[in-house]
Amino acid sequence: MRIGIYPGTFDPVTLGHMDIIKRGTALVDKLVIGVTTNPSKSPMFSLEERLDMVTRETAELGDAVEVVAFNALLMKFAEKQGASVIVRGLRAVADFEYEYQMAGMNQQLNDDIETVFLMADVSLQPIASRLVKEIAIYGGAIHKFVTPAVAEEITTRVQKIGLKGDQ
């Protein structure tokens, strides 16, 4: 069985993420979506909320996808899952430079696990979770970037914690 890992913070999961997830499932028998924390980011949603969000949004993919939390080196997580592939999405040249460096470091840690880059669909390339949150904070429409359920969660969170920017 070919197992792939698609790691990320998914804060929140966007249509861009969903595009990579759906396309990534065609490359492997099972795609493990690794939801992690990033010490350099301040998440809007807790780890548990992000796990629930990604699980709900990928439910239609059935057994082809498993959503798992992790807080370890990516390669250690991939080894634990029995993965042979890391799936990474690319939006722009800046993503490539960072991802290329990470792939090289990961290869040094375990050269039996291959990194595969998928370009995001052209219509989804500008989407970034950070920007979706910023648009929501300032009262902008986010329905083009996330599913309706995720848009509702973001809007509710922004109202709940009083993040609304100046109108």
C-alpha cells in the first residue's frame, strides 16, 4: 500500500488545500493529512478544531484519507505512518524556494521518502489561510476561498473573539 502524507496547519482548511488533497489521493492508496502546530504561527483555531474541520471537509473521500494530529519532525511522522511520499502544494515561486529547501533537508533525514510537489489549480493559487483570516477580520467576503461551513466557522470565530478591524 502506497501511503502519502500531506502536512500542514490548516488554519483554516481552504479550497486550495482541498484541491491538493483531492489530487493527492489519486497518487497514493491512502493520504494521511497531518495536522500540526507551527510555533511561528498564532492559530485562529485550536488543534482539535482544525482536526474536526479537516475531517469534516474530507469526509466524502472516505477511506482514501485519514486525518491525524502530529507534533514531531515531519520525517519521523511519515516513518511512523509508513509513508513513502510527502505531498506538498505549491502556489508561487516563493513557495517553491521554501519547499525545495525543506525537501532537501527531509531527504537528508530519510532518502526513502520522496517529496512530490503539486501545483495548485490556477484559480486557487492566490489563496492562503493567513490571507483568508485577514480578509474575514476586516469584514471581507471569504466564500471564494473556503467552503460555506468553514466560512461560517471563521466568521463566528472573528465575531466571538472580537477581531473585527475598522470598517
